[in-house]
Amino acid sequence: MAAPQNFAGFSMPLISRLDWKPDIEWEGNGEERGDPDTHLAAQCYNDSSDQKDKTVTLVYHRSIGEWAHELGQRLQKKGHTIEWTRLENDTSLTTSTKDVIFLLDLDGPFLDTMSEPEFESLKRYISACNNGRILWLTLATQMQCDDPRYGLILGVARTVRTELQLDFATVEVDGFESGSLQATLRVYDQFCRHIDQGNRVIDFEYSVIKGVVYTGRLDWVSLAEQRDTFSRKDASGRVSTQGDKILDTTHQIPGTEYKLIDGKGEVNVISSHDTAQPTMIPTTHSGNSDAIGSDPNGAVRLVNRLRRYLKAMATRKGKRKHIHQVTNRGMETSDAGTGGEIQKDLTDGLRTAGEPRIDCPETKFSFPPNSAYLLAGGLGGIGRAISAWMVENGARHLIYLSRSAGNPEHDEFINQLEIQGCAVSVVAGSVSNPEDVERAVHSGKFPVAGVINLSGATYNEPFAQTTMKSWHSILAPKVTGAWNLHNATKHLPLDFFLLIGSTSGICGSPTMIAYAAGNAFSGIFVQYRRQQGLPASVLDLSAVGEVGLVSKDKNLIDMITAAGMRLVTVEELLGAMEVAIRSPNVGPMGEASVPSCILGVGISCTRPLSAPGVIPLWSPRDARFAMYKEYEKGAFPDVQGAGELDNDADIQQLVSDIERDPACLDNADIRHRITTELWKMISFYMPAGKDDMTDGQVDDVVFDPRISMVIRGWLSQKLAVDVPLEGISKYGTVGGLAGVAVAALKEKYTNIDEAALGQK
């Protein structure tokens, strides 16, 4: 797929959407066969596995059901040794186990109902799989969704892939029956084969619908183009003529919808008379066709009537009136001198030279003033920016549900909204409490027409140290909160139901597994609502640089910038809000593809992925992001290597030298080269003035412990070694880190040699 011709770079606001298409088999070199535009082609599978015999551990929850039993039998027929184990027997799993298939969701949404002992067992299982592959079987949620609780696993798997650098795939099926069983076996074969072949890009997420295997791809689109699309879709037809004279030929073009208030039609008028007065023009009553008639010439008669009316009004000075508001905006007029240029020149305007014409400007987004809007949270920096935007665009009744209600620090902000004519109601409570949500929904003078959930909680801790208490407390605002808002408003004719989330739900987030799971759930929950014909969208944001918590941490902003990550601006946030709110609702999925109800903002980089120091939000191995390279080529056309995952010749040569002769790891030169490459990356996160340092000085540089996860990801991507976070933070200096990397490489190649000897 070629980069869009009008793609002018990532300075333009972009949003990301996930689309699902039938899967395409990949060639052994890791490159997708055929042009990416051929995603609609059906998957061709080779049912016979070319993998070596291996042990597969099947982990079940309560019992081995019929579907699970059949899966085990078919794996045995394909040459695998099968080990069955209950989750509680986690001590039987050793690091030598190659592959693990989790069947925990066959008994229900495990992650939603698990007990604390079960959670501890799960953590031990996953942490022990450092030498194998993980496949998690679950019910479909991304393409169709009957129960969104199963969607929690997506955030968990995405985080495990980035934090623990494990090959963790999910397979969603529309039911546990024979068709999905056969497809699951084919997915397992392909998944293992791609890893064994060393593919640089791998599919980690599969959906099996009616026996067809689907994979997802993120697509990057212009935010401005999406807004224009909705403006055109919302517009109705208007009558125009071709040419600069009123002729008999007319055609239909996009225009503003005509609304009737108190039986009077309202028309936008642009006049060429200097003294024309803006006014509401009485036209025709609803259902009366006498004024226009059924033939095109009726429009000409209407124009002539308007012309005469305007000329009469133009002679009456001081008669300027405010135009009646329609969806909080009045009808527009424009005037210009007879010999001058008409202020708003439409190429196909209905006009004669120097005379008035009818025009319907592009639809302007607005909130009806006689509706209330509920914001769960919303009193922080991001919520305040959204609130101000809503009021500027017509909202006149806002309800806040917040645990900080009554805090004096909110008084000035609320007063500013009230000065602008907005009635504000603040309800003390939590979105996690259904009674508080019900009180908030019924607290306003007008019915609630829109819901925005901005609530959230975060806590940083490694996956293995995540407690059940923190798991529940972090999930509550996203999961329980979404359910409570849904149950309290599902009987209302809402215009929108918007969940504000984080890109952690799409990309995963190291040391924030519960937060990622909650945000992934948000995306699944909107699919669940849409399948029921209810409005819903989710807006996943990366770090917002101008408002909110991140904006207050200069060091964090510096680190994000150094890593080439994009900070979302308020303008991008509000533009994406409009797109999310106006996005159409969809019912049950079609069989070809699924319209995305998840919009991601900030999933891009300010420099090419191949540039030193760039650490994207996502794993470059994740095939969902494969199309990003095409957009990067358009964004950085003059940068050699743009669109490539890795264009670092020095480190590629280093890895090649080590692979050819692992004994060279004992040489001081190799350690020096590793130190140099590490410093290239770490220096991006260091204060200025450290460019001209000697080797000895570089060895002693202490790096910020907050970039330990970034370093771990770099070691995994560049050197293909997994170093625990404790090992990285323990040494704390660039030189010490180089020693850790050398030790990890020695262990890696020692294990490879021993495995090779064992096969002889």
C-alpha cells in the first residue's frame, strides 16, 4: 500500500483505527505475501505442521471439557506430547516447557471472576514461560461481542508481550465447536512457524468467525479528513445551478440540513447588497410544496422571492436581528459590494452576478442546548479542556460525577462555565458505585443525551508483583464504571456514549498491566454496545502534553520527547472528540470487515523508527502495526531507511559478529561496542552537554531508573536478550549495563550450543 499522496507528515493530526480482514499467510522471510491492499484475500493454510515434536502444556480451570479434550487429541495426532494441568498445579510448570495453551476461558471469563489464589497461580505460570510460546483461547470480543468481560485478556497479553518480551498470542472464537477447533489448530501451527522462522513481524491476535481466521491491522488516517467526512455525511442537499447565471439546469450537492422551527423553514442567505440586513426569513410551512414545487424552476421562484425580500430589508436601517438558532447556531448572511468579490464564493453557487444566492454552509458541530451531558470525572486538566470545548459548541447543561466534588479548587473553573451560560451540577460519588451513577443521571433539569467516562486510576508495578487489590482498584473506573453508566442510561436515547481511554489498551503498557486491561476492555465494551444498536465510541490517547498530569512533569515530557513518542495536543484531542462522538453506530458485524469503534490518538513517532533512541509505544514485532511503515515513508520521504524497523548498520554488524563467534564476547572490543550502542540510545534521555565524553566517563554515567523498561525493550529488540528489570536497575550505570548485556549474551549462546549438542 503506497503512502497517501496528500500525506504531509506526522505534524498533521492523525488517528488510528483497527480493521479486521481475513488472514493472509506469510512467507518464510517474514514479509507478507502480496500487496497489503489484498487483505480481503482468503487465508490458505497448510494443515500439516512442519514443526519438530514438542511438549504442549494445556492449562485448564475446573475441568477438561469435550472441546478441550478434542483439541488435545488432535495435537497428539500432529506429533505433540500433551501435558494436562489445572491452574492450581502451577508448580508443575518449569522453564523448560516450550508451549502453553491456556483454556481458562472455556469455563467463563476467567480474568473477571478469578480469585486471588488463581491470580497468583496465573502470574507464576506466565512468568515461567520465558522459553516458550503462549496461546490463550477465549470467546470473540473484537469482531463480535456477546460478553465484553472476555476482553480483559487483550490488555494483559499486550502488556506481557512488551514487559516480559514473551510470545503471547490470543485466539478469539465465536463458539467452542468443531469449526473453531480446526481453525485454532491452524492458527497454532502458523503462530509457531512464524516464530521458529524468525519472522520480524508476527500476528499475535486472531479472531475465528464462522471458521474463517481474521487478523487485525491498524490504519492511520487524517483527523481533518475524518471530520470533513462527517460534515459531508451530516449535510443535506441544496439546490444550485451550474455557471454564473440562473439557468434551467439544476443538480443536487451537499448542503446544510434544513430544520423547521415552529412551522417556519430557515434558509441561509448570502446577499451581494452592501446594506443587506441579516434576518430570519419566513419561507414555507412544513408539507407545503406551493413555494418551490416539484420542478427545478421552483427553486428559481424561491430565489426571486428572497431577492425581493432582501432588497426591502436592505432599505430599513437598524433592523438587524439575531437569527434564530438551529442546534445552537444562527442562519448566516454575507454581503459584498456589487463590483467586489462575494465573501463566500462557492464554485457552484446559485447566483447571478451582483445578486443574492441561497447557500447552506458546511454543518458545524454543536451540542443541543436543551440536553444534559454527564461526565464521570472531568474536573481534571483533560476533562476541563473537553468541558470548555463542549460549552463553546453549545452545551448548556453539564453534570459531573466526581469523588472530588465540593473541592474549592474547582470553584473557579465551574464559575467560568456558568458565566458562559452553562448550568453545572456536581454530584459527589464514584462511577464505580451504581447508586452514585443513578443519582448523577437523574440530577439534571434536562434528560441526559450524552455520556463521557474520563475516570481512571493508574499504578506502576511489575506484572509479577501486581496484587489482587490493585488489579481490582485500577479496573474499577474502567470496567465497573462502564457497566454502571451503561445500565443507568441504556433506556435513554443517547446521542453518544464515549469512553476516554489510553493507548495502553491498544499497545500494552509495561508495569501497568491492570491499567492496560481496563483500557482494552473499554474498546471491547463499545463493540458490545454497538452490537445492541446503542451508541458507543472509545478514544484512546497517548500522553497529552498541554493539560493533565503529564503536562506537570517536565522530566517525563523530556523522556517522552527523547524517545520520539508523540505528545497529543489539545487541538488533536478535541478534534478526535468530535470524530468519536459523530462516528456512526454499527450493529452486528459483517463478514468482510468490521468498522472500527476504537480511535487512537498519538500512536506515532516524531522521528523514523530507525532513528537512534526512538522507542515506539508498540512492539515493532506486532503485525497489527505493520502498516505504520507505509505512512512513515510518506512522513519522512527524505530520510533514508524511513519505514524500516531497524536501519542501524553498526548494531546489525555487532550482532552478526557475535553470532558468528560467540567467544568474542570475552574481548574488550565487543564490550566497548556494546557500550557505545547502549550510549547512543541512553544519551537521548540524558540532559544536554553529555555529547563529548570519553569512554571512561560514559561507563560511569548513571541513567534515570525510569527508563529501565525502555532499556529492557532495546536489549530485547536489538540484541535478542531478556534482562529482568531488577538486573537493569541494580547496576544503574552505562558500563554496568554493558556488563549485564554481555553476561546475558553469553548465557544465550551457551544455551544454544548445549541445545545443539543435545540434538546430535
